[in-house]
Amino acid sequence: MTDTPVFLMAEPTHYDVAYQINPWMQPGLWSASATTNRQAARRGWEALKAALEGCGARVVAMPGAAKLPDLVFPANAAVVLDGVALVARFRHPERSGEEPHFLAALSDLRDRGLLQDVRQIEGCLQEGAGDCLWDAHRSHFWAASGPRSSAASVEVIAETFGQPVVHMPLATERYYHLDTCFCPLSGGEILYYPPALTPQAHRALLDHTRADERLEASDEDAEAFSVNAVCIGRTIVMARPPARLEARLAERGYDVVPVGLEPFMLSGGGAFCMTLRLDLSSTPAAALAA
């Protein structure tokens, strides 16, 4: 593995909001200004890529595909750790067509030496890093079930990677993936939106964190998709956050890089959704460098 953060992104060439599989998606609002929205989407995608590269990351881009607009959200492609990519199985037929594209792209990355093994999850639904977040500070996964991923996926993830997995069932269709409401930061803090978590998930969070490590996001923070963020060292790349959240993170020693991602928010996604980190490692040395 490399010390350079490596992210997969998918070109937004075919991105639009053509159907509704979560409460954020508004096809009518998109189509009313489709040309303007497509142009803004391209600008936002390029800005996110530049922001990651400005943090010292390498971005590998895969092509989009016609009739698969949500391919632009590769966080859902796979769970990746120690060079192993466990490719997703999607709940909705609107997204299941993405599976062979992601499988092919990740297999190509394996052939190029950026991954070591690529396999597809079987016997359950699991939507990639969107519902399974590696916490380098605690050396375990936080894995969700609920709107998209099956509870059975938790055991499969643990068996595949040989790492502890903390089960975090989700409470609402509005925050349909864990990455929309839960973000482990490099200093050990967890930025999270409490209403999105079930009582079981709340108990799990309390069991694995200290009070000073829990940063509650407000309604405004969550609706701005600021919790759906990419943390690289002490820098956090996120959709434009409310001023109060940016100030709270600055108090903790983080630099926030805001990016205009409004076209992707119309589909229910932000900065984390639009990326898949490929270089995550379970070894302590790599965790410290993350």
C-alpha cells in the first residue's frame, strides 16, 4: 500500500436525477434546469477532485455510464481495506446495474497494482463504504443496516476482512446510508447526526467513544450534507458547511475545505459519497498517516 491517499471517483458525464429512491431525490426540480444542473455538476465534481489533490491525494477517475446516473457515487461501490475490495450488492434495481461497472473498474485497479484482491459480496445486500466506515483511530468498522444494507452483511464484512465490526442500524429513510449521518475524524472524534441512528446504534456509539469525542451535528449540518465528508489528516473536505460547524471543527484543529456540491445533494449525496478511498490499511503505522 502507499502513503499517498488514493481515491476513486466516477466521471459525472451521465449524472442526472431521473428517479427517486431516497427522499432527497427530486427529478422534477432537476429537469426544470437540467442543462444548468449538469454544468454545475461538472464544476462541482472538478472542484472536489481538485480539493482532494490539494490535500496530497491521488484521484483515479473511472468513466460514467449511460442510464446509471448514480454511478457518480462510488462510495457505494465496495468496502476496501488492506488492498481487498468487497464489491457491493445494491437493494434498488435502479442501482444494481452499477455492480458490473464497479467490479470491472476495481478489477482493473487490481491489475494496475492499486488493489490486491477484488470479490463481490454474496448472500446479502451491502452498499459499500456508504454503509461501512473504517475507523483508523479505533481499528474497527462501523457498519450499518436498514434502508439499504442487510444486517447479515455485518458478519460477512467481519469474516472477509478479519476485523471487528460495530453494527449501527439506521433509523430513517432520509439518512439512508451511514455516511450521510456519521463521519469518523482522524483525531478520534465522531461527527454524527443523532436522529439518524436507532437506539441500538446510539448504545454502540456510547460504548466505543468518550463524551468528548462525540460531535453532534445539527439539522442544518445534516441537511447541508456536511457530515458526508472526507477527512484526510487534519483537513476535512465537505459540501459547503454552516458557519457554526466550520467554527466547531476549527476549534478541534481541523481545516475545512468547502466545495459546492449542490447538484449532487439533489440526489442525496455529498463529498464522501462521491469518493471511494482505496489505500486504507488496518496497520497502525498506516492509520497514523491517514
